[in-house]
Amino acid sequence: MERSWQRWLIRFAVFIVMAIICIPGLWIVMTAFRDNVEVMARPPVWIPERWTLDNFRAILGMSESQQGIPVARYFLNSVIISVTSTVLAVLIGMMGGYAFARYRFKGKNVAFLWLMLSRTVPGISLSLPVFMIWSRVGLIDTDFGVILVYLALNIPFTIWLIDGFFRQIPLSLSEAAQVDGCTRWQAFWKIEFPLAKSGIASAGIFAFLTSWNEFALASQLTRTTASKTLPVGLMDFTAQFTVDWTGMCAMAVIIIVPALILTFIVQKHLIAGLTFGGVKG
Amino acid sequence: MRFFRSRLSPPILLLMPAFVIIALVVAVPLLFSLYTSFTGYRLVKPDSLWQWVGLRNYQRLLSDVDFWWAFGRTLVFLTVALNLELVLGLCIALLIDKLTAGQRVIRTIMMFPMMFSPILVGFQFKYIFNDNVGLVNNAIQSLGWSDVTIPWLVNPVTANLAILMAEVWMSTPIFAILLLAGLMAMPRDPIEAAKVDGCNPWQVFRHITLPYLMPFVYIAMAIRSLDVARAYDMVKIMTNGGPAGRTELLWTLIARTGYQDARMGMANAMSYASILLSVYFTVYFFRKLAAARRTMGGVA
């Protein structure tokens, strides 16, 4: 009897924890589909009485009543910037990870240390000099300027993760392939790459999430619709004293959905990527 | 081509792109900002970039009360947040480990906050703690506990607590997920043996489970320490340092000094303090991680 009593207590505690994790997000989603009047209603309306897409229409500029914020344009910028910087970061991360995992060279540990240290610089601290230099060389408010910065943010972590995965693969495998007549290049694509796939996938996801969600640097390096990303665009809704709650919630949903879908597709690799890449390295 | 091949070894070539980009985006700008921190550079007066003032910015910083408040608050904030995240994450991981079913679903749910942009988390809690339309006040009033609208984000104490809560909400699941992975990978034999030898559950936890989990704790901390400054995003959208600078963290102060007051020289001096702080946290946890790996002898 005592056993089942304990089990229910544990289930209840887990339920509370899950509720705390889920409720804030659900509240945002519900507000996104809510009528604007309901937000201010007294007494509060918990579950929307009428689910509506008006808020999405409004922020996408499809309704007459409200001037739209160029969300579609921000979305496009975000996609271009995140995808480009992720693909490049993974490629460069594979090269770097392979170098760290498979070669001995002078200054290896020092190089690795500096790589990681470069990642720790707070975004806002880095933004000051980058802002000054970028505005002199004309990279402010360009996709390329932001992509370059995100590449530098993502490379250290991708190298760290991918390095950990390459190291788990026994060297003898690729050596055997080379004895059988493969070049080192062929051996990499036939042996090491397929085996480290899940690590590379998780590195890619982390790089994508970092770029997709970054705010501190983007908010200073972008100015107009030419390069503004979604997180920066979210600030468009906060006027001095008023906040467009439903609009912001709709935009929040637009920001979170792609990240959500992508993460669920590869979630299996994510945990493995974090733990094994880190511990065994 | 042949010349390059003979001179540069493969690892150097492979690492070249990474280091070129990091040099361009991080190293060179940081050298530039180090220089700027010795000038009285103001954004509105481009000529002042060449106005060398020596250590004046740093001297002023040392006697700047606002700076020390922000610095102290940042330090306290990080210490409290990281410890809280670790303890809560450990509790959640232990709870979920005890579950007999549904672990996978729950682990998936816990990934939810990881995908959120920090600015989104900030917005979410700004909305929840809003005095007029927020979920918390709505709930309190509906339950009849109180009729007053509590201005959570206007009161300095509750505003700081709200920011702390946002931070903990966002990062605790990462700790829980990583520690749960550690618990699941843990061999059961030593625990059984200890139980046979008469250890109580606390002793088992203290002397077997916890030491085994330590590498996982340090991985979580190391990953987390790479990105401590993201609290900037949350504070920026939730209170923007207000009321009256009571939630100002080092990072928001840097942004305010640099961009709003346009005192770039001063802001760069401050940002060096923030960089040292971040480097300290990272080096500390990476060292712990390396030490833990060595004592585990590659078991974990």
C-alpha cells in the first residue's frame, strides 16, 4: 500500500513541475488566438471563448484596421541568417572537430581553450566594438554582417560537440579503410561522417537555435527590414507605455513554431549530443 | 598549392576557417574595444576616438556606485540562479527517474524552454507578471486572495524575483535533462550492493549517486556558463533595468552607457569587467569538468 501511495505522490510532483513548465507557454499561445477584448476582461477569461486568427492577420498586415509590422520580412531575414550561419558553422565545425579529434599538433590545448573563451564573451560586450567596426565598413544592417557574427558564435560550440563525437569513433576503423585503398578523404565520408551523424545533427540544431533566438547582438547590428530578425522585431510591439499583447503573443508563436518543429524532429540526437559529446571528449 | 601543402599541416588548414572568422569577429573587435576603453570615445563625436585618456575610464568605473551595484547584483543573480537551477534540476531528474512510465514524453516536454529565445522568455514573464492583464494577478484575484493589483515588475524586490524566475524557468530543464541522462546511464549494481550493506536512501544518494552525477553537473554548468549573459535579453524586455535602476545588471548597464548615453569608451571599459566575469565562470566550470573526467577515469 505504501508503495502505491508513494508512486502517486511522485506522479503528482511531476505533474506540478510539468504544469509550471507548460503553463507560461500555453498562456502565450492562448492569447495569440484570443480576441483583443478578452485580454483586458474582468473577471479574466481563462480559455478563449472564440478562437480567432485576427491577431496573425493583423501582424502580417492582412487587416485594414491596424498597420502591420513587417513580420513576414523579419521571418525571411531570420530564415536566411539562421540557415546560412548554421550550414557554414557545421561545415567549419566538422573541419575543426576533425582536426582536434584526429591530429596531434603544437598548441592544440591552447587553441581549444581560446576557441571556447571566444564563445564566453557576452553578446552585448561584443556588440560594442563590432557595431563600431561594422558601421565603418558598411556591414551594419546587412544579412552578411549578422551571419558573420553568428558564425563566430556558433563555431566554438559546434567544434566542441563534433570533436567529442569523432573521438568516440575508433581510429582503427578509418585506418582499416585506408589500408583497403580509401584516401583519408574517402575514409572520412564513408566511416567517420556516418558514425558521427547524430552529433553533427545536434550541433546543427544548437547552432540554428542560437542564431534563431539571438537578440543582444542582432538588436544593435540591424536597423531596418533589410536585416532585422524576429527576436528584434518583437521589440517593435513595445511602445513607450503600451504593449500590444495579442500581437506580441502571435509573433511569439511565429518565432517558436519553427524551432519547435525542428527540435522535435531531431530530439533523439539532442540529448546524446549534449551528454556524450561533452563527457567523453 | 604545393608550397602551401608543404608548409601547412592538415590540422592547421582544417582549423584555418574557424580561426579566421573568430579573429575577424571576436579577436580584432575586442582589441579595438580594449583600445577604445582608453579613450573618451563618444558616438556623437567621431573625433573623440583619438582622444587618449589613459586609465581615466577605469578610474571612474572604480568609484562609480551604479557600476558596483550592477556588478554586485549580477554576481548575486548568477550565483543564486545557477545554484537554484542545479538543485531544482537535480530534484526534477531524481523525481522523473523514479517514474515507471512516460519518461520520454516528459523529457520532450522539458526541452520546451530550451527552444525559447531568451527575449521570448522575458516577454512571456513580462506578460504573466503584468499588473493589469497578467496571469498571476488574474489568478490571485479570481481565487479571492487579494483585490489589489500587485505591480510585480514595478516593485524592485518582486521585479528581481520575476527576472530570477524567468531565468530559472528557462535553464532548469537543461540541468534536469542532463542529470536525468546521467541517472539513466548509471550502473545499478553499486546501489544494490550499498542497500544490501545497509545504507539508507540518503547515504546511497550522497555517496554513490551524487559522485557519479558530478561530471554531468559540470557539463551542464560548463554549457550554461558559456551563455550567462543571456539574462540581458530578459531584463531588457521585462524591466529594462528599472524601476530606477533596481534591476540593472552589468550587461544592461553596458548597453545603456554605450548606446543610449553614447559613451562608448566607458561602455567598453565596463564590458571588459563583464568579459572577465564570464571568462571566470567558464574557466572555473571547464576545469571542474576536466578534473571530474580524470577522476572518473573515462567511465562517464
